Amino acid sequence: MDDKQHVAVIDIGKTNVKLALIELESLAEVAVLTQSNPVLPGPPYPHFDVECLWNFIVTGLSQFQIMETISAITVTTHGASAVLLDGEGRLAAPILDYEHDGPDGLAAKYDDVRPDFEESGSPRLPVGLNLGAQIFWLFETFPDTKAKTRFVVTYPQYWVARLTGIVRNEVTSLGCHTDLWCPKKGCYSTMVDRLGWLALMPRLCRPNECIGPIHTAVAEQTGLSKQTSVYGGIHDSNASLYPHLLNRASPFSVVSTGTWVVCMAIGGKPVTLDPTRDTLINVNGFGQPVLSSRFMGGREFEMLMGEKSQLFQLDEVKRVLEEKLMLMPSVEPGSGPYQGRKHRWIEGQQTWSDGERFVAASFYLALMTATCLDLIGAAGETIVEGPFSKNALFCDMLAAATGGQVIATSGTGTSAGAALLTAAGQTSESLITATTVTGTPKHSVYANIWRSFVDASKS
């Protein structure tokens, strides 16, 4: 053990869950535990296995405490999830998996009450991706659930409540295509008041606010000190953005990669957002609106590659570039800038090697990302966070397609960004260990041809 401060970060992604022990001065990950994020099939509908996650969290905190003294805990999670709590702080209903299509059954009815894009910055999305649509469906379909609900709690803050017993909401999760928030005014949307939900919304907190010490029962379960501080928590894409807000001058953009690829432009060119192309207004860790766009890049990569090898040779890169082996959007047509299009391979992918398929898939993801950046007026350098930052093929093509510098950061910014919430006044320079990438002329030619094919395509 040493005298440095260590922060435990609970990082709940849609696909995987991570518990990271972060040394605060260097923002280095001292230890990491991971597991999949299980979804139970129901009844009454597909929902997250929160007790499995809680056992993982408590066990992991106990293990970390043996290694180092944990001074603080914070939480970051995926968006499009909220928790309905009863008056005693228990679940009023299981936490709906946002990919369940139940809310689509009331789509027309919900469309009549949701705020317009100008107010909410939320595009109309399928299934449960609009959090307001989830709540509306749950309350309409399960009247008993509505009667039992005392609080509607954003997902990171649910875990904060389990750690502390204190219930809060927070704006980075409220401002993530929920229909519940007005980013320009910094308040709940008119729909929340109109539907009588305002009384269900707990007090707001800041992501970097100390909510309180851990609950006595949690201290006893984990061996942590009863004085261990728990901070407000943050939406995961905004956790990736947060470190760069502390030490970068605009304009710049951050690409947060995982199950979703989320692009966020700071100080970019003025544009009019097109909600039909999955653009939106996020809210950053300081409560400010951020033009954003996204697609399910990580999910698409899994669908494309499966168990196939991700190894490649330089001559395979050369063939893909020179023979224009390409993938057209969209692999996951329910989201992203080319919704409703059916993906197709150019130049007969049956003859491709696994290496060539991996190269073309990486290029496709980069070109989709470049499209997302263009839609939000991105300018200046582009910082890539998360798993795709390790994919040199992706970064090379992204640099060529954007015509600017791409900075591929080492490690993941999500956990380190969340850890910074606990460190008042600390900058993030120690996090930015990065490689600067620029594309080649052959990459630029490939990108331009891809764009021309996409523009000419009607399906």
C-alpha cells in the first residue's frame, strides 16, 4: 500500500461491466475487473440483472480494498436507462432493457405527447432508446408500477443511491436523447410537467458533487471505511469527454467508442442538426449543450466479425485500398446516419480473406464516424477514446476522411474521466498519452469513392 489516493469507478456499459481501481494522480488503472452485463428475458419484459451487477460491484470493491485504501467511488453508465423506485427506495419495476420493442407498441400515442426536437435535442428513436418512451410505456402498460413509483432515477444515480441511500438525478444522463430535458434552457422538458412526472424527479446533482459517504451496510459488506466518499456519477460518453474539457482549447471533437460510437463536437462549425440521421444535443459534465451524433459501431463490428480473426497483413490492406473492397451502410439500420438502409459489400466479399474483411470493416466504421462528425460541424483535432483507439486501420481512415489530425488515446477515457470527477482542480494531462495519426492519399481516395457510392445508393 502507498499514500496515493485511489478511486473505484463502477463503469456499466451495455455489453460489459467494469470495475476499475484508478490511482488518482496518474489516472492509471491499478486493477480492473470485468464481466458481461446480463439481460434477463422476463417476465414481465427483458430487464437488467441488477442483483448480479450489485454482487459483482460489492465483491470487487472488497477485493480492491485489500489492495489499496479506496478514498472515493464514482459511477458511469450507458444511457437510455432509468430506474423506477418506490417510496422505500426499492425497485418499483425491473429496469427495462432499452432494446426491447415494447415501447414501439405505443409509438403513435407517445408521439402525440413528446416534445419536439427544437426543445429537447432528442431525435425520435426506436424501441426504448428515448427514455421518455420507456417510462410512458411502463406507466401505460403497468398501472400498478405507476402507482408504486415515487422516484424516476437516472441510471448512474441509481447505483449511487444503492451505495449511499441518497436519491439524485443528473443532467448528462437526462440530456442523452431522453425527451426529458431541455438542453438550451437547462431544465426538464415541458412533457415532464405535462404528464405529471415532475413530482417524481429527485433533486439534481452535479457529476463531481460528493453525495455522501457510503451506507453503513455497504461499508460492512466491503470492508471500506464508513467515510468513503461517493460522487454524483456521469453518463459514459460524457465521462470520455470530461477530461478533454478540462485541458483542451476548442475546437475539437471526441469520439467515444464502445457498443455505441458517440461523436461530440466542442466549438465546431455552425450546423442545423438533422434528427432523422441520429444527431442530437447531449449535455456535458458542466451542464452545457454539446452537438452530438452516433451509431452502434461496436455492435456492428461484432456482427461483422463474429469469431473471425482480426489479424491482417500489409498486402491485405493494400488490396482493400487499391481494389476498393468496401462495405456500404448500415449494418445496424435502426440507428446512425443511414437509418433504414440495408448494408451490402462491394466487390464480392465471398473471395475475401478474414484479414481483408477486418480491414474493410475497420474502414467502414471510420467512414461512418467521419459522417457523424461532419453532421455536427466538427472542427479541429479528433480524439478517439475506447476500443477503437487501438485500431490503427480505423484511425488512419478516420484521419483521411476528416482531413484533420486524429489523436488515438491510450486506455479508455471513460473510467479515467469518471475518476476525475472526484479530483477538484486536477487536470487530465496525465491521461492524454496518445498517438497522432494522419491518413495517406490512398486512404483519401478510398474515402471519397465510399462517399460517392453511399450518396448514389437508394437502399
